[in-house]
Amino acid sequence: MKNIVIAAGYATRLGELTKNFPKPLLKIGENSILGRMLDDIDRIADIDEHIIITNHRFTPIFEQWKESTQYNKPITIVDDGTETNDTRLGAVCDLLYAMDRLQIDDDLLVVAADNLLFFSFQEFVDFAKEKQTSCIMCHEQPSIEKLQRTGVVELDERHQVLAMEEKPQVPKSHWAVPPFYIYLKQDLDLVRHSVEDGCGKDAPGNLAHYMVEHTTMHAWPMSAGRFDIGSLDTYYEAVERYGKN
């Protein structure tokens, strides 16, 4: 299984802090956001490589970071060639670019690199092994306002995904979908042809929505929470709350 980290965005909402520096490498205490995530994923026996897809502007910074890290699994940095937020490929196209560039034909763990997680991805991998399908994560979100800004799924009693909506005005459940996915090798042909078949390009949830409509998917209810770093306020809050841990 390959771990693919989508890290090609420009994090414009963080202003000067990320104007010339990638958000995933911002420090939370002694470690970076990305480092905290890889510390967990690197311990998963099924993972044999970390692939980080970034943009041309931030590639040298990631390469320098790579030289300063030590993980059990090799790290590959992929440059998507873009240099501005206006010319970005979008998360789905970045994933497809990395798959094509590296000729990937393996199970995939696909993660966004701007969250602090309070559970192990090992649980997610084990869930996918049990279900033998591609999988997404979900968590209960009581706020209708927040549900209207994310993907929302309907599940059956076995946690099979019955339907998924992106940013619904009238959410049909309280199951919100964070940006963490497992796409099995058996479904990679669907992934490869998703955009040409009309899948949205920008948000990683666009691909999950497409896959739900074209193959069997299950959703793992997160066993603990996460902290989404999407703005300057949330970054400084994360530093204050978790930087000493």
C-alpha cells in the first residue's frame, strides 16, 4: 500500500505564513503537521512508501525536509509543475498525476496533510481489510452549518455508503467525511478515469463522491477526533493546544 499525501495547495488563507512555505511543514511544537502524521503512518506494516505530491514552488522545501527526516519507508516527492494558486491542478488531478508519473498499481492510502489526528491510521487500514472495499472515513457532526461545508454520507447498519453529497443545504445525516481515503487496487481504473468521466477536480472529496456512485464503499467511523488547520487562527490554536504534547 502506498501512502499518498496531497500537499500541492498554496494555503492562501494563512497569508504571509505560507506565501513561500508549505502548510504541512509548519511546526506544531518540535514536529511539523506532516511529520506528526507520518510518524503514525510509517509504523503501518502494509505501507511501503510515502509519496508526497506538491507544487513546483514548494518542491525544494520538501526535498530539503526529506533529507532531514528518518523514516522506515522511503519518501518520494512529486512536483506537479504548478507555481501559483490560480494554476493549481486540484487535489484529484494531483493524485492522478502522481499515479501516472510513478506508474502506481497498488492499494492507496490518500491523505490531506493539514490535520492533527488523535487516532491511528492502522485502524482505518484494518477496517478496509475487513470490508475488502475502498473506504472513506466519517465522524458524527452535530452542527448543520458545518455539515453544509463538507461531504456528508448516508450509511447502512454495516457502514456501507449508500449515498454521498458535497456541501448539502439539507444534510441527510450527521456523518461528515474528512479528507482521508483508501482506494484499493481493484478500483484504480475507476480512479484513473474519474475526471474524464465528469468528476470534480479541486477537492479530494470530489473523488470520494464519484467513487461512491461507481463502486461499493464503506465508511470507518473515526475512533477519536482530529484538528483541522485551515486558517491562521486554527494554526495558532493548534500550536497553543498541542505544541507542548
